[in-house]
Amino acid sequence: MNINLQIEKLILEGIELSPRQRRQLQAAVETELSRLCTENGLPPSLQNSGTIPKMPANLNITNNSNPSLMGEQIAQSIYGGLSQ
């Protein structure tokens, strides 16, 4: 099964990332979302297609956080929000 999930914009307030760190963050979000969908299945909200205009998340992320770990946390938050 192929899944196409498009995240138009990801806003991290108060976090500054270099272009390299942004790529790491993006790769981590994609990898973790893929893993979660593979292991746990597609969330019900997306099983028949769908659009979610906005999904706020409160995460404990700092400028000192590793971009890969931030990406995993963000993906887990997204998946959790889609699963509700």
C-alpha cells in the first residue's frame, strides 16, 4: 500500500535550525511516520482520504534538542493526533 501524506508547513516557534538540521528533522519525521503507519496501521482519520487543516502540538523541544529526536517526537505527536 502506498500512502501519500503531505505536510504543507511545520512551524517550530523559538527553534532555530540550520539547513542541514532542517533536512535531518524532515527525514526523521518521514521515517518515524512511516514506521508508525507500518507497525500500527493507517489512522482511522486517513483511511478514506482526508484533509486536516491544522494540528497543534505541544512538545518539549529546545534549541539543544537533536533534530532526529525532534523529528521522532513531532511524528509521534502527528500520528497520535491523527489517531484520535
